[in-house]
Amino acid sequence: MDLSRGMGWLGPAQYVQSPRAKAAALSLWHDPDYLGALALAEQTQIASPEVKERYGLGTTANPVFPEMWRRPATSAGASLLAGELLAQGGIVYSPAGGTHHGMPARANGFCYLNDPVLAILSLRRSGVRRVAYIDIDAHHPDGVEVAFGADPDVLMISTHEENRWPRTGALEDVGAGTLFNLPLPAGLNDTEMAEIRDRLILPSVASFAPEAIVLQCGADAVTEDPLSRLTLSNNSHWQIVAALMEMAPRNLVLGGGGYNPWSVGRLWTGVWATLNGHLIPEVLPPVAQSVLRGLEFQNHRLGRNPPDHWFSTLRDSPRNGEVRPKVRDGLARLCARIQPEF
Ligand SMILES: [Zn+2]
């Protein structure tokens, strides 16, 4: 947001404060006992062994921290609100959302709540039935699949790195027939992602004809991200955003994973530029550069000597390459399942 403001792209008229969701609203999908345990853990800053065992709180993946209830309840509040704001159509961008691992009664993968699920349920409450959920985070959205994998009114497409936690999301999974999982090998390049976009994502969304699209636009499948071994440039993400926003009357774009502050800020600011049709300059103005220069990545090798283009540009150089047989084969299998009309 600071970077978007530094670019002059985010005026007050375009910004809506997210309400912090109350437990009653979150119980649309989450178990009330779990919500109580999560709120209590924030208050006490302790998770008992029982709470740790039962709800996954207080683990390395889902640690106790000062805002462990307020922070996720606020981003979930944004997703619930988005479902209301989009009743009549439009585009909402909530980069703090995209916590796609959360389970109904359990924290999972640093996701204490599952705001993409809540967004889709909120859209349903606004009268929207058919939703396409596209997830280009490096990790498989296991929580969202638990909620909607068997729902024929949700088209679910996930591209994620193979053999990576949570290790769900197999190519063979079909769910209700509208579930598409594409595990991808390390070193995924922009050419491969363009092929996935043009042969799988766009055609299946076109034939599904959704009333709303929810895009989880996690920033962890780029080369600069330390958590995945996928090697996209941010151009891949922006091109998918640009193509999808034309395909349904309602669009919700969420964030997701992303573990290098510079690549996250540059990618998600570029998403905002794409949604608004702003031209991304070759070299950023000084105010925007100072936002990037002010970031820190403590105790990590990537934070020691950041290259200059992490400060001075938004757009990565394209990372093209050959489309490898593994990608081509997986894609062919999924493409064969696209129906003329779902
Ligand atoms: Zn991720």
C-alpha cells in the first residue's frame, strides 16, 4: 500500500478500511470452539498442550503472536466485506487475504482463518452461485479444497510446486469434476506459465462462465522467493490478473504467500497497477524507491545485498524457457477434462 501510494496510485477514494470480523461472522465456516481458542490465545499469549494438539496453535507453523486473532480476523473481515461489495459487480483487491490453508477448526500453515473460503461464502450470501477460484500460490490451497473441492458450482484451479508442503493437490484429483490441480516441477518459467494460462486457466474459466472470480495471487512462485523453487517473474502473475479481470462481472484478487519483502511489494503493487490500467514505469519515482529502500529482511541472506532493481523497478525481466515434458503432460491431462460447458 505504501508503494502504491508512493506511485500516486492509491487515493483515499479507492481505499476501504477492513472491519475486523467478529466470531459470529467467522463461524460461517469456522468452528466456534476453535474461534474461542484462537481469541483466548491472543489474550493470554499462551497455547496449552491441549490447544496445541487440538487446534494447531502455538506450533512453529502457527505460533502465538500478539495479533494472532486481530490480524487474521481483519483480513477475513475484508473477504467477508468483499462478498457484499461485489453483489452488484466490480473488482476488489485485498492483498492481506489469501490465507488458503486454514481449516474449519484448525490453524494450518500460518493461516489461522481461511479468508478465501469466507469470501466465496459471502459471495454466495450476495446471491452469487458460480465462482471460479484460481490459486497461483506456490502451495496447494488445501483448506479451500476441503470447503469446495466437491462443489460443482465452484471451479477450482491450483498451480503449485510438486512435493512441497502440504503435499495435497494431486494431478489425479477430480473432486466434483470442476477441480483441477497442477503440481509443477522446480524451475517453472514464464513460458510454461503462459501455456498453463492459455490452455488451462482461461479456457476452463471461459467454459465455466462464473459469476465471480476469486484469484489467490500468492507471491511465492517467483525466483526471488526463498520458500519455493518455482522461478517465475512477476510478469506471469500480472498477465493472469489482466486476463481474468475481463472474464467475470465480479473479481476478487487476494494476496497469499510471499517471503521476500521486495518481491512481494513489487509484485502486489504491480497487481494493483494492472487492475487499474496504470502504466508501470521503467524506473520508479524517488518516493516509491524510498519505500523499497526502507524495507528490511533481517537474518536472511537475501536481505544482505539486495540488487538495485529491487529498489528501482516493479517489473522483473521475463524468465522464458522451454515448456518441459512434465509440464506439458500434466497440462494435457487436465485440458482433456475441460468441458464445453461445466
Ligand atoms: Zn504459498
